[in-house]
Amino acid sequence: MYRKEIKVMDCTVRDGGLMNKWQFSDEFVRAVYKACLEAGIDYMEIGYKSSESAFSRDEVGPWKFCDDKDLRRVIGDNNTPLKISAMADIGRIDPQDIPPAKDSVIDMIRVACYSHQVDKAVALAEYCIDQGYETCINLMAVSKVNEMDLDQALEDIGKCRVPTVYIVDSFGSMYSENIQHLVQKYRKAFPDKTLGIHAHNNMQMAMANTVTAIIEDVNMLDATLLGMGRGAGNCPVEILIAFLKNPKYRLLPLIDVIQEHIHPLQKDIKWGYHIPYLITGALNEHPRSALKWMDSEQGEDFVAFMKSMHDYELLE
Amino acid sequence: MYRKEIKVMDCTVRDGGLMNKWQFSDEFVRAVYKACLEAGIDYMEIGYKSSESAFSRDEVGPWKFCDDKDLRRVIGDNNTPLKISAMADIGRIDPQDIPPAKDSVIDMIRVACYSHQVDKAVALAEYCIDQGYETCINLMAVSKVNEMDLDQALEDIGKCRVPTVYIVDSFGSMYSENIQHLVQKYRKAFPDKTLGIHAHNNMQMAMANTVTAIIEDVNMLDATLLGMGRGAGNCPVEILIAFLKNPKYRLLPLIDVIQEHIHPLQKDIKWGYHIPYLITGALNEHPRSALKWMDSEQGEDFVAFMKSMHDYELLE
């Protein structure tokens, strides 16, 4: 599946950090960085860009802020082909806390928003462009957005300079035909923009949906090591790289960092396919109730979880 | 995805038994049976039909033989809508050990064969038809078969009375486009036969490949509880049932038996997505080397396993 426009973004630290409040050791983040570099991955999303006033450092690790001091301590000035990305959530970052790109190790800022926040996302993304960053917009939770609202959101995004827009399956509730439909819709709305895909694995569709997106000409591909990400996690980057068979990528460094750093984390952090995540995915719901359940004493009582869901009769 | 012709076959005991030599307790098998019955599953494959001379009962459990005495002890005479299937491997069963269907609890015998064994498979399947069984042929490991050999095998199968033929992704090495290609090829070879799909999850494609097969008009769907099966396992039946949204199926009994009987087994039996299985799948190899590795002391040294594979440079 060689197509030179394809770029892979490893989101292990950013999306995986949702499972441990970004409490990764410097050694861990450095190991992921080195693996991405050696594997020829195009972008590494190293965390969220947030204002210090939005979260407490007592609760969350440094990768929730992506302060340049922390970044440089771990990856130096990153004079490498691997680009560094940080995600910005609307309302969690004050634009004045975003330094000019020339002063930062960060190359790209990805603005994540819900459809009703598109105006704010466009404004923030335009600001980041003016600051010298690569940008994109990740429009989240579209599986819950009605057609008219989605059309309006796409129209607003279509008018801005942001060159890349992501199809995001936030709840892991999409099958390949949903992905196909959305890619074609986004393509029509943005004939000149690059499209990206960010999938979740609640119904074990993340890899397949990413392949479907590739076939539909999506060129920015999000993935994580061993699928580490919120809840059921993401498209596993090692499966994606094995699929792409692109000479610019190497699989072995990814297998190595999985063995040494990611797989051991699975003993304590329960991402991946588990029944509560299947249930929220199949019901097209945010995984938060499943995450809370998995963390509780009754985490393995899947039947009780299913019955606790408001609309579970839809599945029963 | 309602289509009345669709039938689901739970293969948990048969394919899952490859991971523990079919050493399941009667209680376990009865619980799976009851769950399938309550969930409205169409067929339960309860094991292999083998001759006693082919294996020792000291090594393998009763579900390697599917003797009617063992079956009736656990599921009685099965006067229910749930049909019972057993798989027969060429060379492991003497036809004289297959009783007439009227004397057996077994409803269906599925003959599994490699492409070079098709003549024997056809003969055995025809014999089973004469004994009164439903039958089908599962042509294994087709990802390793060249076009001329496959065409010959399909031609031979096309001439026999067997009403159902399975597309089998034995090594979990197929993407959806491979499934689509094979379904269309089999459909052309067998315009009047029912087609089935049996997928493995080495590259997390089992569920997606099953959905692709459904879209291509495949009506017999193999799946297992929590994907329990050899190596990376199968399409998880609970995800498939949630997808089908067919009023004849119920999800809750499956979630219940997973919670009580299947999920606890995961502590000791390592089926599911693991890096060694990814590597054999991506290399289109039998999982036996990965199974052996996972069982060894160096099971978590994924890099060494990758380097031990003959053609690993293809992936490196």
C-alpha cells in the first residue's frame, strides 16, 4: 500500500495519557520518541498543549501541558525528521500560552473540538497558523451529530486556512461503511484539504476503519503503540506499519519499544478491547461510564454494567 | 443488518479448545451451550469428531472426539432449535466411527481440509450426507494456495453435493479486500451453495472481515466468545451479535457467560491479539511458531521472536 502522501502520527503519549493522567516517566516518553524516530514515523503527538491554569500539576503529568522546558529535557531540540505534535482542547488553552513556533519544539498543533465549538476551533487554529505552526482540526464525536449541524460545521471549517481535517470516531461506534460515508462527505466539503483518520477500537474496527480510510484517500493516519489509548484504545501502529509495507517505515523499533515499555504497562492500565467498552461503542456513547466501571470494584461484572446503561435494551 | 438467511455458529469449544487441548469442564461446555441457546445462536460447534485411535484421552479432552456419550452427558438430547456441529479433520476420523445422524446429537459435520485433500474431503462429506448430516467444507489456509491449485480445488468441490463452503483465513493474514476477492471467486464457483466465513484476528481484522463477508452475501458466520480460539483467536461473537441487530439474537446471555466462564480463562490461556501472532499473520504463516514462543520462558521477548522468523526482513 505505497502512497507517498501517507503520514503516520503516533499518539501513544497523548491518547494513552488519558488512561494515566499523563504520568509517564521521562524515560518512557524518550523511548517512544526514539522508537518513532527509528521507525520512520512522521509525527509524534506528545501530549496536550494546555494552560497551567486549566489543570494542576499535582494531578496530571507534564504531557498535559507540553511546556517547552519539559519537551527539551526529554527530546532536546529535536533536530530530526520526526515532527512533534500537541493537541489543544478548546477552553483549556489560552492563546497567549502558545509561543511562536520558532521558539518551540512543537511543529504541529491539532485543535480538537466538538461541532458546536467549530468557530472557536477555527479561531484558535488560525492563530496557531499565524504563530507559525502546522495545524489541523479534529472534529470529535461526529457519530452523535445530526446532518444539518455537521454540514454547518464542515462549511465553517471549509472557509478557514487549516489544511488538514480529521475524521474522528471518538466512541469507537463506526463500521467501515460509516467511515466511507464520512470521508466522502468531508472530501466534498474540503476538496483541497488533507484528510486524517483517528479511530477507536471498541468494536475491534480501528485497524479496519483506518484501512478503509486509506482506500478512500485519507493520508494522515493516527495510531498508537499496542493500541494504547482511552478505553478500547486506537488503531495499533505496529499493525498499521506492517500493513503499509512502505520502505520509509520500520517495524522492529516499534516491536522493541512495545516489549520494553508498552506491554509492561498493560499489567496496570486496562486499555484495549474489554466488554464495557464494546457496550458503550455499540450504543454510540462516550466511554466515560465504561472507564469508571472498569476502575471500580465491580469492574468485571459486565452484565451489571450493561444493565446500568440507559438504552441497553437496544442491544439486549 | 437484518437478513433472515444469516446463521451464526459459535465455535468457542472447538477453536478455543485448540488452546487447552479441549480440557474444558462439563460445567463450562454446558454454560456455553445454554448461553448460545438463550442468545438464539443457530449452531454451536462443540468440538472435533475424531476417532479414538487418532488421539489419546490422556492428552486431550472429550471435545476432541465428540462421542455421543459425552455429548448427552452435557447437553442431553438437545431437543432445541440450537444445532450442534462437530468438525472433522481429514485423516483423523475413520468414517465407520461416524454413527448415523439419527443416532447422534450432532446435526452438522464440517469437513476441514487443505486444498490438496479436497478429494478426500468431498468423499467424507458425501459419506456424512448419506449418514443424514448437514455438512460443509472448510477449505483451510487458502492464503498459501496458488491460483491454479485453488481453482482446481473449487472445481472439485463444485461438483459435490455439499451445500455450504467456508472461506477460511487460517493465518489471520487477510485484509477485507482479500475476503471480498475470495467471496466473489467462491460465489462464481458455487452459484448455488451457501458461503461461510471463518476469520482469525492476528491483525485485528476478524470482525471487519466478517462484516465484509456479510456485505458480500456470505450467510454462515463463525465466531467465538471473547474471540477465544487458536492464537489471536476469532471474530468475537458478542461484537458480531451487537452488529447484526437481528431480533432473533440476544446479547445479554453472551455477556453473562463471558463474565462467568470465558473472561476468567484469560488469566491462564493467552489467546487474542499478541505481538507474535501479529508477526505470523503479517508474514502469512501458520501460527504454530508463535504459539510455541508464547508458551516458552521467552514468551515476552517479541523482538527475538520476530528475528527468529525466516522471512522477518519482509517486515523489518
